[in-house]
Amino acid sequence: MISINDFNFSKNEVELIFWIKYWSLQKTIQDYRVDKISSLIRSKENALKKENEIKTLKSQWLNEWHSKTADLLKIENELGSSNLENDIDELNFSAGKLTAITTECMTFNPFYPLADKDKRFDGLKLDNKAFLKNLASILPKNHSEMLKGRKAFENAIKKISKDISKSNNLLLWTSVTALIAVIIAPVLAGHIGTALFSLHGAAATSAGLAFLGGGAIAAGGFGMAGGTFAIMVGGSIIGYSFGNSTYKASVRNLSNEEILISCAKLISFLTIHKKPKVGIIRDFCKSSRLLQMDLEESADEYYLLHSKSKLEKKRSEDLKRKPAILVSFRRYIRKMER
């Protein structure tokens, strides 16, 4: 079985995830080669030029991501790539925690905008197979398992979005990168250049967690014991039934995109976690159902207290979207192999 603590991450564990993502992506960029079709339609010289241009742009993104995320999360300890595997072994994580760490890393989707109205990295794509292969050299999950988990994550986003759009056409994201970009947008809004570095405290931590991958919430202010720094990998939804009123309000205030990506990460988690899973799925259903019920109650109150002419369009749509995502999520995991 798993524990809610498997989704609660200390500062050191968040730093570990940061370095796993950083070194795996750096190696992926270093090994990048233009695809065979591009090399066939271009001369060898032009193909090499294009390859170097893409590498340079990807490296620029990685360096800026490293600088901004490390600053916002106050990451102080540098973990070398050659020692990460040993560091993980020595920490003796539970099976659930290892699955959560792996899920958070393998669902990373880089090359989103790093500044307001930033178009520099548009069109850059992650080589999933190469990235997951580099992750597998660090984490105790094999490449094929990670491919399944990554595919489940992407399919869940598509399936839940499509499921909702059948009835009310509320959600439409063209890609995982587009979804992350929407999550990042409020963090970047109004900040130009190095202005993000002026953020402090909870605001800086929340921004850093958004840069780290989206869907996580900072633990500060929830009175959580055990040195918990952040709740990640969809743990905010799983912990809903145990949280205090402040915590529950924070989860209800997550954006539609954050709830969707959290649900997709939980589906990815279930895909790679060892059997039996029926008890885990039951717990996931219970917590998400409680969150859905509270969201529905908020919707009832909103509509009862506002006349039709005074309903805010965005607020009204949000009240429909969040419960709909959770309904689709439960429908999805009830059908999973267990």
C-alpha cells in the first residue's frame, strides 16, 4: 500500500527531483540529433547547422530554467550527475515514494515559455524516448515502464479533455506543453527579465514549483508535520480528505489546468506502481469524490447567490470544469488494470 506521505516532499527531496530533471535533460540535449527525414532533405552541412541551432536553443532554455527555478526554490546543494543513483539508494525511499519521484520526473515537459509573452522556444520538442532512457539510468525503473507511464500521462490529458468537451466544449489544449504554459502564465504575468527574482516566501516557492513541473502546491501555512515542503504528483487531491480547512481551500482554488495535470500524474503513478492497485484506486476515488462534492457545493452557492445576468463567465465555467475533470478521472481509473 501507499501512504499520503509518499506525495509529501521535503526540501531535500524537491532538490533531488530538480537535479534528476536537470541532468537527464542536459544529457538528452547533448545527444540530440536531427531526425532522419530532416537529414535526408537537407545537405549534411545544413543538417548539422540545424542540429546545432536546436541544441543551442534547448541549452539556453535549460540554463534559464535552472537559474530561475533554483533561485525561486532556494536550491543550495548541487547534486552531481554521477552520484544521483547512489544518493537515491542511500535515502532508502519507500516503494510509493520512489514511484512518486519517478512519476514527477518522467512527466516533465520542458521548453515552455520562461518569460511573459516569450516566443523564443516555440516549436522545441522533447525527445521522450531519449529523456526517459537517461532517467532510467538514474531511477530504479526500467525504460519500458517509464515509456508506459509517460504514455499514460499524455493519454490521460487527451482522454479527460475529450471526455469533457463531448458535452460542453469547455476544455481544449493542443499539447502537454500548451497545458503547462497555461499553468506558468500567471507566474510570468507582469514579470519581465529578472523580475521573478524579486519574489519571496510563499510566492517564490509557488512560482518555483510551477517551473518545476506544475500541479504541486507549497506546504507552508497548512501546519503539516515532518518537514513537508511541497505536495506533488497529484498528492494535493489524494490528501484532500485529510487536510484542514486552509489546505482544502487551497486545493479547491487550484486552476482547471493544475487539477487536470494532477489527475494525469496520478494515472501515470498508477500505471507504473506495482500490483495490487485496487485499494489505491479506491482511496484515489474517495478523495477525488470528496473534492468534487465540495466543488459542486461551491457551485450551488454561487448560482443561488447570483442572478443569471450577474454571473461571471470565467467563474461560471470554472465551476463546471473542475468537478467534470474529477468525474472523468474517477471514470478513467476505475477501468485501469489492477
